[in-house]
Amino acid sequence: MKALLQKLTETASPSGFEDKIRDLIRSEISAVTSSVKVDTLGNLIVTIGEKTVKGMRVMVAAHMDEIGLMVSHVEKNGLVRFTNIGAIFPRYLSGNRAIFLNGVTGCINNDRPDDLTKIQSIEKYFIDIGATSDKDCPVKIGDVAAIERGFVDLGKRVVSKSLDNRSSCAVLIETIQNIKNTPHELVFVFSAQEEVGVRGAQTAAYDIDADLGLAIDVTPTGDILGVKMQVSLGNGPAIKVRDQGMISDPRVVRWIEETARKNKIPYQMEVLEVGSTDARIMQVSKAGMFTGAVSIPCRYVHSPSEMVDMDDLNNTVKLLSALLSNPILLK
Ligand code: CO
Ligand code: ZN
């Protein structure tokens, strides 16, 4: 799992430019199934099993895109100005490095502010790729970069950029490999463009028209100072009750909770005040679907050094495998 996670997190694929991560995920699951397709928006869709009388069509989504940077203009002196792809927090930028999809790498810094105690807005930041003028600059308007930051193995816990949401991608890949029998038609979606407003999941949900939907994504934790939230790293997958964009179907919440309890898998309940996931759009697609979400606790979300606990990932694989291998009773 760690080796897989390292490969996934060290791949640069911001929203709308998911080619590299999609190819990698496709190669990881090619041994298990050939029922794989890519739709117009670039979602990777993997189908397993057939819907029996005891079964449902279930959509399980994990977004594969990551936040990133897009060139807005190049200064005469060769410094590259950029705008955000998804929720980039300027306070995490300076001193980091960016890698463009064509391999060009640069360091990120900002104009010297009048007030050193204030965090500046994104227009004040730039990427210095070592060009001496706009004439010899190897990137142009519209080019895309991801944050460049290696994977660090701390033992039980690991640190990397894009653990949002490559940790869920790793979990989904292992779940697909794990499931031997199912009464359901399981449609796994590695979705595109989540970070810019759940756009991939929107078209996928419409096309798949499932009976039940689950999104797998990270959620912030409340186990660092100054954060009010009851989710902790290492305490198990979090069953989403509510976030900013969705109220989970209470019947789905009970089903997940009972399955976790029956299989002695640790879990916690999640109430998230800011942020949402693919589940938001799945719930209201077409005539709607029964929807819930399972979250992987993650510290420092949307920073270049996010942290997850490997036990949480392994327990999420166990939970999803149990949920998707048995008949679903909603009550
Ligand atoms: Co995110
Ligand atoms: Zn995410």
C-alpha cells in the first residue's frame, strides 16, 4: 500500500489535466479487470460484477485530480505569475517548488509585502523557473503545474502532497483487487475535476444512474491545536453525517455504521463544516440516489505536506470490501 501511495502522490495531475494519474491507475487495475472506460471529462470508470435480484447498482467515487497552479502571465524579467486550480492556500506557497506538466521545475516565492505579518493574495506570488526574461521562458500562459514534494515514510504515518485524494485512490485500487464476490454491479469512478467543483462526478453520476452512491475522500482532523472537529488521525475511517454540501442519507449512515461494528472495524463519525466531496453531486443526480461518504482522516489538507495514518487506509479497504460484498439493507 505504501509503495502504491508513493507512486500515486508523486504523479503530477491537477484538475482537468489528469492524464498521468489516470494512466497510472489504469495500469494498477489492469490485472484485475478489463472493464474500464474513460468518459468525455476524463473520469476513469471501472465496473465489477452484475446486478442480481439481491443487488444494486452502486457508484463508488474517489477523485484523482489534485489542486494546482496555472500560468496567468509571464513578467518581462521571466518570473511566472499564476492563478489557482482549486483551493490553493497562499500561506503554504513560498519556499515550495512547482513542477509543470512538461517537466519544467521552479521555486515559488512572493513580492516583498509592506506588512510582513499579513498573508498576501495569490497575485503577489510567482514561480521562478530560472529564466532571465519573458523571451527565454519555457512556460507560457495556460501551462499547468503541481506542487513538487516527495513522499516521506514516517512508519505508521506518511507525509506527502496530494494525499487528498490519492490516499482514497490507493484504497479504491486495493478494494477493487480485494472484492471476490458481489451481488451488485459496482461502478468505481476515479473522478476528474473534483477540486474545481465536483465536475467529473457530475457527468459520471448522470451516466451511471446508480441506486446508491459512496464517495471516498479525505477529511480534516480536529486533533491539532485550534481546530474544533471530532475526527482524529488513526481512529478509523470517518462516516460522513454532514458536510457543507451534503447531508448523508441517514439509512446509508446506519448501514455503514452497522457494517463497521459487525466486522469490528474502528470508525468515527464526521460532521464537517467547511468543504464537500463528489457525494454532493451524486446525491442530487437525475432522480437522486441514496448517498453517503467514507472519509480518510488527513492533517494539513491542501498543504504540500499532508499526513495520513496507514491504519486508517487499511481499515477503509476492509470497510469498503465488507460494504460492497454483501446485500445492502437500508433501514
Ligand atoms: Co481537496
Ligand atoms: Zn479531496
